Amino acid sequence: MTLIVTDFGIEKALQQLGVKDINEGTSTGSQWFSPDSYRNGEAIESYSPVDGQLIGKVKTTTKEDYEKMMSAATSAFKSWRVMPAPQRGEIVRQFGEKLRELKEPLGKLVSYEMGKSYQEGLGEVQEMIDICDFAVGLSRQLDGSTMHSERFGHRMYDQYHSLGVVGIISAFNFPVAVWAWNTALAWICGDVCVWKPSEKAPLCGIACQNIAATVFKENGLPEGISCLINGDYRVGEMMTTDKRVPLISATGSIRMGKIVAQKVAERLGRSLLELGGNNAIIVTPDADIKMTVIGAVFGAVGTAGQRCTSTRRLIIHESIYDNVKNAIVDAYKQLRIGNPLDENNHIGPLIDKDAVAMYQESLKKVVEEGGNLVIEGGVLSGEGYESGCYVKPAIAEADNSYEIVQHETFAPILYLLKYSGDVENAIEIQNGVVQGLSSAIMTNNLREAERFLSVAGSDCGIANVNIGTSGAEIGGAFGGEKETGGGRESGSDAWKVYMRRQTNTINYTTDLPLAQGIKFDL
């Protein structure tokens, strides 16, 4: 890896995180081997969307690197899985403490490499800390169930065992938190992890691996418990096609998820998918307009619309449509766009110029399909916007049937949709897309709220009342239905996906009765 001198205090942050030039002897490739072992990989150049500057170059993982790393991972699993879960929890606790110490520099790196606001970068690191705290408590609660046997003198129960090597493929929009959601749980479950971060944010991955490696080294634990591979989809395929990796957790687009699911299913492996979202907020006549504006605006423009839980559609009752529209438009006028490391700004850049082109094409399509641009948007240029990745949040009046509205655009574009009649009509519109991640309703009507949360209500994995679609908490399971993939990460009992389940029956008599009363006398 070659580091380029940067400003905004990023160079200092990289030093604090242990991300050094490869010539200084720090290995940051697929595993903690000698730098010579991965010099043959292709270079990934990490440019900051903040100012367009080249931050650094990282070598991709070769097949030879991958095999060395897998050998280390499978070897480490044999000793890691037999360590008592509370002791594994202690390691995760120490990791969480390191994150607390390095929250500021890691949050700054997330902001600079990915482009989200500094406060959101800090918030992402806080999510990592929170999942560590959750996992530490969970390490003493990996319980099973005891069942009554139909046979006299028998006891039945189920228990959960470590699964093995967990492969993690994460996306650029949450370059560190999603890895931690998976890793913290996998570690306390006794699994080891192989992580392929987004090639658009490779330095964030290296920083996290440095932090984890420090903890494991300080405790005399094998390096293979935490492994990092860098590269594009071809490097990801090394994991998805590898029978030594029983579980692949992949976050990204629906298109990517379908490819991963097929590859993993071919070898009868498991996949945990967290894919696209086309999230909506229903605004009923009984909604609090002030709360609606706060939830909708942050949901639509937070992380420049590049969250999987970003609010894409605002479904407003016709009787209050104009009032809500005008309030949202007024709020947009107050938004400040610029360097995300400046805490006075609300919105930073899109990840790269390809994302900008997608944003522009989406605005063009909504007009072609008959939509009306309430706020036109556009690409910003001039001083402070030299990277070419800054865009204005846009608002369009549209119809749910438009092809572009059915599509997830990873950009700050909010579609205003009008409904009439009762809340059932709004729910039908909300559910009328292929994605099923997050949803919300703004109402002070108890019947409407309960109808929205009922079995015939929202078909999403997340359904909120009087809060927006983004900002999920660690304690609840995170994920969605339909083409969002059906996976669940983070809280509740999501830990079970990282383990294998085993049913046990113990006969403590001197007889051997068969189940269902079957007779088999010899």
C-alpha cells in the first residue's frame, strides 16, 4: 500500500489507526504475512469523494494470498471454537474498548474515504461499539431449549455449536459498521471471519483489521481469527465458491445478492443477504407534520441518500399533500452541502462519479415517465466541489408505477406519492415494490398504527411508527424481506445464523424404547 499525503487531519488519523506505508513494513493485505507475499496483486486506488484526492493504493488479494489466509483461518478456528464463550466475549469487550479509544480517527477516516458527514462517521463507529457491548452480554446467553421426550427416561434438548469460517462482503455506504455487526456476533459464537470490504473504501477495512489484530496479539491468540481480503467481485468469488466457508454474509445490491445466493446455494452453503431497499414513509391525515419533516428529510438526505434504509418514497394523503410538500421543500432550502468533515454541513458527496451519473440519469427518467421535479437537483461545481461528486438533493412528484420509482437509486432523490381513501390504500402502495427492507408510518391514530403493523400491513423487515425509515438500533434484528434477501443481522436472536443447531437425546435408562411406539424386538 502507498499512502498519499492528505489534509483535513486524515494523515494523522491514519497514523493513529496504524495504517502505514507498505515500505515501512506493515502488512495490510489478505493477512498478516510478510509484505512480499502479496506484492503481485493489482492495485486499488482509493480516492476521496470529498476533494478528489488519492488517499492511498492497496494491493488486491491473489489466489495464493487467499489460500494462505484460509489456512490460517481454518487453523485458528480449531482453538477459537473451544474457548468458552464468555472468554471470547472478553476479547470482543477489549475490541470495543479499542474502538472507543480510536472513535475519532476512525470516524474521520470513514467520513473522508466514504463521504458521509463526520457526525455520521462517528455514529457508524458508535454502532460498532454498541454491537460489541451487545455481543459481550450475549456471550453468556447462547442458550438452547429443553424439550420433553415422549419416551420414558429420556431427555431432549437442542444446543448451538460454532459454524466455522464466516465470509463477510460489505458495501461502501457503511464501510465499517456492517462488518462489526457480523464479526462481533460471529466471534462470540466461536467463528472466525474473512472480510472483503468494498473496493471503494479499502482503507477503512485495513484500519479495522489493524485494531482487531492488536487485540488478538495482546491476548496471544492466532491471527486467523480475523482476516482481510481486498479486491473486486473476483476476490469475493474466492469465498462464495469455497466450501470451507459455510456462511456468506453479503451486503449490497439486489443484482449482487442474486449472484452470491446462486454461487453459495450451488455448494449448499448458507447466505445471509442484506440487499436493496425502496423505503417509504406513509403520512396520514393524523400525522404530526413537524415530526414527519424531520424523519423524511434526514431519511432522504442522510449519507447523501446512500443508506439501504434511506427514504425513497413519501406516500402522503391527498388532504394534507400540499401542506406536507411545502414543509419538506422549505426544509430542503436550509440544507448545507459541502465538506463532510465540516460539522456545519448536513450533506457530503456521493461516493464517486459513477454514482453522480446514476443520479442524473434517474432524474432524467422520472421526468420522461411523467414526473414533476419540485426541487430539480443538479451537480455542484466550483470551490469546495472539485471532486465532482457533490449533488443537490432532489424532490419529484411521481407515481408508484413508474419504473424509476420501482428501482432503488442510491442518491438523494425523494419521490412524493399521493394516496386517497384509508390507510389500506397507502399500505398497498408501500408494499407495491420488490424490495422489503424498511418502512414507517406517521400517524397519531392508534388504529392506523396497529393496522400498519399487523399481518396485513407493512411487508418489510422493519416497520416503524412515528420515526423514519433509517436509524435502526443494535438491539433489534436488522434486515428485510422479498428481494432485500431475508437475512437478519445485529440484535434479537440474529446470532443463531452464525451457529449450527444440534438436537440431543439422552437415554438414562437400561431400556431402548423407539420413538412413536415402534416395536423392533430381537
